[in-house]
Amino acid sequence: MDLRDPRGDAVADVLGVSFMRHALYKPLEAHAPWGVRIPHRPRASFYIVTRGSARIEVEGENVHVLSPGEVVFIPHGTAHALRDAADSKLQDVCDGALCPSLAPRRIGGRGSATSIVAGFFEVGSGHEPPLLQKMPALVVLSASEPTFGRWIEATLQLVLAESAAPGPASSMVLQCLADVLFVLALRSAEASGRRKASGIPALSEPRIYEALNLMHVHVAEPWTVMTLARRVNMSRSGFAARFTELVGEPPLQYLARWRVTRAAEMLRDTNEKVAAVANLVGYESLPAFSRAFKRWQGESPATFRRKLAH
């Protein structure tokens, strides 16, 4: 029996399950000299400059000067800094209370102004999905990009308009727009991978991506390496090696991890009994499901659900 609501493909599934259902936006008004340092956190961050410019410095990456018409994503929550100039002092940033207000926060001195819209998605389970682990540490989207430029420009205009003049259900509108920006970042990284062997390798290999989709859409199917290899017209050994190389773990380990991730979503969002959830993600034995769930989530299904109730 398949789950009733597959989201269509592996990437949509991963994003739908792994990230929280809201993206938080924080408008900033920064006046030179200014600088902020953000430590590593389990989230995907993004920044949009609406006026002025900002240096973004991500560990292990070249410095990028962010200008209007661009958005940068830091998919892995890598430690990074933003500032107006290379010699501006950095101030550590700590998370405050969650607040839906889109009123800008002022930082810095009395010099030239830079307006920034900062945002992030929290990783729902606290663990980054394996499929996204090979995404670059920094992805820059530009309205001048030949492939996705017009979509980026249109989405940025909507984000900025909604941020500047929020109305009823603004949080929902901004969430949807953040989702669009993240998908554009994924597509841009995937296109980069086809051009220069970077990005998200598993999305650039049609047969491996087809296998991922099979596992996601038919998660309860009793897949073996052989049956998956046959479905994508590859030899067993060739498929196993290529899948492990591009995804970062063997096919059946990926499947087991995904089944538990999907089960955790159902335990959180539905009233299905644990045994029913186990069956829906491909486990006929409740003890086997409990062992797998504890391996990947660090606690039993019952404990996981009980904690959510508090």
C-alpha cells in the first residue's frame, strides 16, 4: 500500500518533510560600519539586498558581494558573516524570540545604508537530508542568470513587495515565495553540476534520480538493489556503486533512512497508530520498524510522538 499523498518526486518529498512549514524573515537596516557573524546552525539561510550591497563571507568559499537583484542561499547553515567592508568589526548574532513582525531591525553606525531581507528554514528533524548534503555551501541566484533569471527576478519582486507592505496571511505568502526561491537554488545548483561537476550530483544523473523517485513515491515497496537496478536499466553492481557515489550512502541505507523520516512526519502530523505507520512505510514487523526508527531518530516511535504532545 502506497502513502496517499506523495509530493511528486524525491526533491519535493525531501523539502516537504525535512524543513519546517514556515520560513522566518528578518528585515535589517544596516548603516556603515556594520558587520554580523552567524555561527553554524541546522538551517538553510538566505539573504536578499534591496538597497546598497553586502559582503557575504562563508567558511571555505570565496567572498561574494551581494547586490540588489540577487539572493544568496547557505543551504547547510555553514558559519558565515555579512558586513559592509572587509575591515568592519563583526558582531555575534544570537537568536531571539520568534516574532512574526516584519519591522526592520537597525544595526551599525551612521554611514551609508544597506537594506537586507534575511530568512531561514529550520531543518525539521535537526538532521540535514542526505540528498542535499552535496549541495554547495553557497548558492548565488541572480536576476541576470540566463536560465532562471526571469523567475528569480519575479520571485524577488514579490518577496520585497510583500515584505514592504504586509497584509492578511503575509506569513503564508512569504512561506510560499521562500519555497520557490529554495527550489530555484536547487535547480541552479543542479544546472551548475551539469556544467562543472559541482552542485547536487544525484539530480544530474537521470537514472539515479529515477531510482530516488521510485523509492520516494513507492516507499512501502519491498525494494532490493536488484529490483531498483532493473527498473533504471543498470547492472546491480554498477547501480549500487553509482548511487553510493552520488547520493553519499548505499541505496538500501538511503531507503531505510527515508522510511523513518517519512514515518516521523506521519507520527507528527496524523493520528495513525504506530503499527499502521510502520506498514505504510514498508515494515510488516513492528519490532523491526521500532529498531529502525530508534537507529535513525535516536528514540522509539512512541517516545517521539509522546514528546510532540508536550
